[in-house]
Amino acid sequence: MATHKLLLLPGDGIGPEVMHEVEKIVEWFRKRGVGFETETDLVGGTAYDAHGAAISEQAMERAQDADAVLFGAVGGPKWDGVPYAVRPEAGLLRLRKDLGLFANLRPAICYPALADASSLKREVVEGLDIMIVRELTGGVYFGEPKEIVTLEDGSQRAVDTQLYTTKEVERITRVAFDLAKKRRNKVSSAEKSNVMKTGVFWRQVVTRIHKAEFSDVELEHVLADNCAMQLVRNPKQFDVIVTDNLFGDILSDIAAMLTGSLGMLPSASLGAEDPKTGSRKALYEPVHGSAPDIAGKGLANPIAMIGSFGMALRYSFGLLEEADRLDDAIARVLASGTRTKDIAGPGMNAVGTKELGDAIIKELDARS
Ligand code: NAD
Ligand code: IPM
Ligand code: MN
């Protein structure tokens, strides 16, 4: 039996709370013969408290060695004052960069039972299924220089650098087109080519790759601000949206609300395929953060984290039946009206994080 090595990095705030529910599901599959081996380590503020760094060298080595990393969330007010280089978020950024996780897949699916949980009208979101493909290791997140400089007169200047290379845009474009071919065959590429040189460049590269390799897929270019507006006006016009690191961060939080809650959106961060083994580095993380306002209260919605594990089953391990079974269990729990507070409708009884995790296990049991 193949053994899949998972590294769990629960992190801060609600991270450990939602990760705990995933551990129950990993155990459920393990008992039924799926070979998972797990290790757990620190990341974020909790790693800073223990080691003075947002991730230790040991945790980095374990991440390099794992078949997949499951990541909870990092950050929180406790660490607001720590030096920039060791702030909790730096642990996540290092993982993405050092593991080469350039492709971040953020699917936004509106479960039928949740069409009324969105802040938008039912008819706008019902049946929604879009995939945001966010470039994750380039752009303004990593471009140099990135600094605050003190000038001669004592005033200061701050700079971040938006930088993309041909190779970076080409590879994320190919990921988007490949996905679109298995979906509804349409890619919307979002940038600001009306203002930014990197936007003009992005559009040129996407157009070239489309023409040369994917001319059978529909391509549209959309300015990122318009894309944000269209996502709340008529989101179902989109299939795959490909965009840069910063726009992808913002557009995916908008897309989250179309599904009912930020607590619903999973993601997969993938590296390049190794041509010899066919395997790729991967980290699976919910789109949401550590939610300091609800941390420690047992209120967090664990579905984004559990859905991220579902994506690991699909993308890292090819366990498609298991992934479908998990998605199905989530859909049935939602249909039954068992919901955490963020997605419970008026007059509905909300359950806590653990109860929602238990309900998913019960549905897994019911169909096994
Ligand atoms: P956030 O995503 O943590 O929270 C935004 C809002 O959504 C809050 O009201 C929160 O209660 C709610 N929310 C988020 N996840 C939820 C869930 N699973 N269930 C129910 N409600 C949920 O964003 P923020 O408040 O801007 O950031 C808090 C901290 O998290 C910051 O330090 C930020 O840097 C960090 N952050 C980390 C990640 C990550 O680790 N991947 C992602 C985003 C933000
Ligand atoms: C996300 C988060 C991260 C990002 C932070 C925590 C570094 O907001 O994954 O969406 O900006 O990429
Ligand atoms: Mn974000």
C-alpha cells in the first residue's frame, strides 16, 4: 500500500481548530486502508514564540520531504509588533517560495444549499463554479527592491516592486488553460494593462500562449478592477480566471463571499511537475486567515480546511473516489441544515467547529 506523507502546519488562531477536524478525516480514511503518515510542526506566530522565526529549518526540511503540506492559518494581533522579517505571514511566504508553489488554485463553488447564505441574491450565485488561478511566487509579493528608505531630509520613501518574467507568466497561463479544457473551456485573464507595464506584458504573454497552444479555448482579457465588479454583478460569466499574485489575493476573497463565507474556500498551491517522477510539491490551505475575532471560541467553519484536504486527495494523491466522497459528505451536511454561524441562515441553529466536523464524519460513515 502506498504511503502518503502529510506535514500538518496548523499555525495560529483558528488554524489549529480547523486542522483538528481534518485530522479526524485523515484518521477516518486511514482506518479504511488509505496510507497516510502525518507529522505536525509549528508555523507563524506560534513558531516565532518557540524559535524566534516564522518557520524553523526543521519544519522547512519536513515540508520539502512531505508528499503534501496541509496549512491552517497564521497571524494575529499578538504578533503585530514583531520585526517584519519574522512576522507570522513570512512563514507562509517562505514555504510558497522555497517549495516553488507558483500555481494557486482557488475554486469558488456555491453549494446548492448555500445559495441563500451569500450576501448576493440567490439567482446571482446559484450553480456558481469558478476557478481562480493565482500566480503565487512572483509579482509585488516578492519583487525587489522592497524597502522603506530614509532620505537625506529625514523623510521616507517606501517601495514594493511588481515584477514578472516571461517564464513566470507562461507557466501560470498554461495551468489556467489546461484547467479550462477540463471545465467550460474559457479563460479570463485579469490585469491592469491600461496602467501597468507588467499588465501590458502579462496580456502579451497570455495572448501568445493562447494562440500557439490553446486556440481552441476561449480567452478574454479583463481589467482587474472591472473583474472585481463583474464578480459581484454576474459571477457565472466566469469559468477560469488567471491573474497575478496581488489581484488573485483580492479577487479570491471577493469570490469567497459568493459561496456564502470566507470559511468555505479551499485552495491548492502547486509546484511544477517533476518530469522524471510526475510528482509535484504541494501545499493545501484555506483562503481565510487566522480569524482573531472568533479564534478560541469553537465557531470557525472548518469546510475551507477540509475542502483543502479534499484537493490534496485529488491533486497530490489521485484519490478521486475518496475526494468525491468527501465533497459529497460536505454537500449532504450542508443540505441537512447543519451549519456554523457564518453560513447559518436566520432562524437556523448554528453548530460549532467540532460538531460540523463530526457531522461530516457521520455522512462519510453513512455512505461507506
Ligand atoms: P481573516 O480571513 O482571518 O478573517 C476575515 C473575516 O472572516 C473575520 O471576520 C473572520 O472571523 C471571518 N472568517 C475567516 N475564516 C473563517 C472561518 N473559517 N469561519 C468563519 N469565519 C471566518 O482575515 P483578517 O482578519 O484580515 O486577518 C487576520 C490574520 O490572518 C492576519 O494576521 C492576516 O495576515 C492573516 N491571514 C492569514 C492567512 C493565511 O494564513 N493563509 C490568510 C489571510 C489572512
Ligand atoms: C492568502 C493570505 C496571504 C497572502 C497572506 C497571509 C500572506 O492573504 O493566502 O490569501 O496575501 O497571500
Ligand atoms: Mn488573502
